[in-house]
Amino acid sequence: MHLPSWQIKGVPVQPKAEFEALKRSVFALVNVRDRDGRQLRVSGMPQAERRANLATAAERLAISRDGPNRF
């Protein structure tokens, strides 16, 4: 049995500007629930359900509620 082999020609490096942008980023756990009041899950879900949940979360986060949206 012959296994494929690859030659490493370099190591990708993230641009410094991207690292700086990450330092200024704010990450937060956002509570987004489904119609039945359960927390929406994305990680570990089947692809179709994961995509639907991501779409629902994005839609809910983009809604303006007496001011700017959560983005």
C-alpha cells in the first residue's frame, strides 16, 4: 500500500494586522434561543441543523431593539 506524501514548502503566517484586530475584538457568549425557549446549538449538530441554527442566530442578532443591533 502506497501512502501519499507531501513536501512542506512553508508555514502560513497570519498577517500582523489580523493579530492586532483580534486584540481589539470583543467576544461574548450570546443567549439565542429557539422557538421552544431552548438554547440554539451549533457545535456538533448535523450540517442542515447547524446551518439553520446559524441563520436563526444571525437573524436574531441583527434585529434592532430600541437602538443598534448586537453587531
